[in-house]
Amino acid sequence: MPSMFPVLDMPQRLLMGAGPCNVHPRVLRAMACDVIGQMDPEMTACMDETAELYRQVFCTKNRHTLLVDGTARAAIEAALVSLVTPGMKVLVLRIGRFGLLLTEIVERAGGIVCPVDVPWGEVVQVENVKAAIEEHEPSLLVTVHGDTSTTTAQPLQAIGELCKEHGILFYVDATATLGGMPLLVDAWNIDVATGGLQKCLGGPPGSAPITMSERAVKAIMARRHDEAGIRGTAPQGDGPVIRSNYFDLAMIINYWSAERINHHTEATSMLYAAREAAQIALEEGLDARFLRHRKAGAAVAAGIRAMGLEVYGDDALRMSNVTGVWVPEGCDANRVRTLLRTEFEIEIVSSFGPLTGKIWRIGAMGVNAAKHKILLTLAAFEAVLAGENVPVVRGAGIDAARAAWEAQQ
Ligand SMILES: *Cc1c(COP(=O)(O)O)cnc(C)c1O
């Protein structure tokens, strides 16, 4: 007998962490559609439709808007290995853990990192960006929009203007905000932005939307992207070779273009998921969706405060979809999370680096940015904390959350 396991049967858990969150049932249904051939006209039409949907999600007219197959990090890596050439100066704005990820990838791609740091919980001020641009004269500026590790959102518009003025390419990791907070790629002069499905778009991890300006595509296409010369028809630049095949955006652009020059096999079921997730977001309307996430964030924060706990970070800078909560003195943060999971089937998460064990993070994203899911989470959280002898004001959190949901405009 081969060794076997029971039929896969995962628990139905409410995912109120920093992603993934629960997947919209329509997305799961879309993923059950039959797999068809890679160059099938229905398949390539589905790719074109998906590109059109993501142009709207990213608020851009960028022709080159497509999916990178992999989790959000795949698109981050594709963007950076395709933009960064050896010796290139790259200004990296770091407001949390994901700024460190950008640093690492830029370094691996041979770029010279010029970091701009702020204490965790703060954002980079535009005067400091200006000064750093003047000091380092970078070719590329990269940053994170909403950094889930610190629950902080970096304002982007003024930075986009600076980049445009100085002729610097501007890359933004918008994984955690796409579909949940406004991200105006064209209006904010963002050259390349990337996302993922499993945060505010309510899909599963595994597909990463990306959009690229003509300026960015020109820079990417100017690089060599066919080391072995096996794809003779693909146009070649004579710049330094892109040091990845899978994440070579020039090749991926050619695959998504009308020429359909074969690269990887587009991840069929994830394409269906990405298409459906975008379709649902646009049916709801982006503004309505942003409001729903704002209501969710306001309800969580009000509930936490009314309970007698403290919210992490500055209200003016916080993301609407993930809220940090200071762990009270003497409370075992991991035990609270475990009890929430085992007794209530609810997941919340800790954080990283200097915030490990110091804060919990409660996310309300995609289908989970819903009033009842927040009320259930707060009620369970309160019960667990009271059981752990944390002095919480019983009942007040729920009342405050309900009122804040209604009051938020
Ligand atoms: C979640 C997240 C990522 C990582 O996404 P993966 O899908 O795990 O690769 C990257 N950046 C930010 C800002 C995130 O919140």
C-alpha cells in the first residue's frame, strides 16, 4: 500500500490577518473553469480582457499591463531585475519590512542602493526625497505604497512629480493597497506598479498584476533579453542582459503582445482568478470599494480603542485595511492568537523585526472588509483578552465599531 492521507479538507477560517484573506466565492468558481491551450484564441482573448480590467484597477492607460505568474513578490522581482542594471543608483524609500525586500532585490540585481530610512510607523517626507535625489542622482526610485509590516501608507503623488521632474523612473510595490486604497498610476506619474491578489482584491495568492509606462518599457526593451539566441524573432536591445529568464519583463511583454512570442505557460487557473477578482472590484466600483475598506479600518480602530487598547501608528498615515494593536504589558501575544484560532477559527497576525511580539495586526481586506466579520473578530478578541486577564471594557468595542462603520464617509 502506498502511504496515503485523508481527502484534503481545510478548516473554514476567518482570515483577518495581513493576507491572504478569504477568497471571493466567484473567484473560486472561476478557477474551476476548464484549462484550455495556451495559444487557444479563447485563452488569448481572456488574457487581453484581463489586461483591460487591470488598466482600470491601476487607473492607467498603460498598454503594457499584464500578469506575472507567482505571488506578489514575483512581480516585484520581475520589475526590479528588468529595470536595475549593474552599477545603477537606486533610491529606496524604506518605511518597513517590504522596503528591506526591495533593497535586497535591487542589490541582487547589481544596483547600488541609496536608502532613505524613517523610524517604523512614519513615512518619508517629500523634502527628504528631494534632498536624496539631489545628493545621489539616482536613475530609479523604488518604494512601497502600503507597508503591511508597519500598517503605514506612503503618500506617492509628490514623489511621482519629483521623479518626473528629474527624469527618474518610479517603481511602487502596491501589493497591499491595490483595490483597497486609491492608487492612481497615471495621475501620480508611477512608471511601474505591481500588486497581488490575496490582499484587497480578494483572490488567492499566485498571480501578480503589473503595469508599465512607455518610458519604463523603453528602458526594459533596450536590454538584451535572449542570451541563448533561441528566440530569433524577438526584438533585442544591446543594453546589459536581464539576469533572469522567468522574470524578464521584455519576454513577458512579448508573450502578452499580439505577437504572442512564447515564454512560460500562462498560469491558466490563476488567470481566471485574476480576471474574476478585477471584474468583481470594478463591478463594485473602485470608490465604493475604497470606502468599504475605510469603513472597515475605522471600525477596527474604534473598536480597539473603546475596548481600552491602543492602536499602533499615526491615524493620518495608517492604511485603511490593516490595523496594528499594541500588545498590553504582560499579555502573551502568541497565546491570544492561538486561542482566537483554536476557539473562534479566526486568524490575526503578529509583525516583523522591531515590532515582533509588540503589536498584533488585524486586517480587513477584500471580502473580509465586511461589518459582520469585523464585529465577530472584535467580539472574539475581547473574550480572549478578558480570559487572559487583560482589563478590557466589555461590550464597548462592538458598539464603537458599529457606530464608526456607519459614520465613516
Ligand atoms: C504581502 C506583501 C508582499 C508579498 O507578497 P507575496 O504575495 O507574499 O509575494 C509584498 N509587498 C507588500 C507591501 C505586501 O503587503
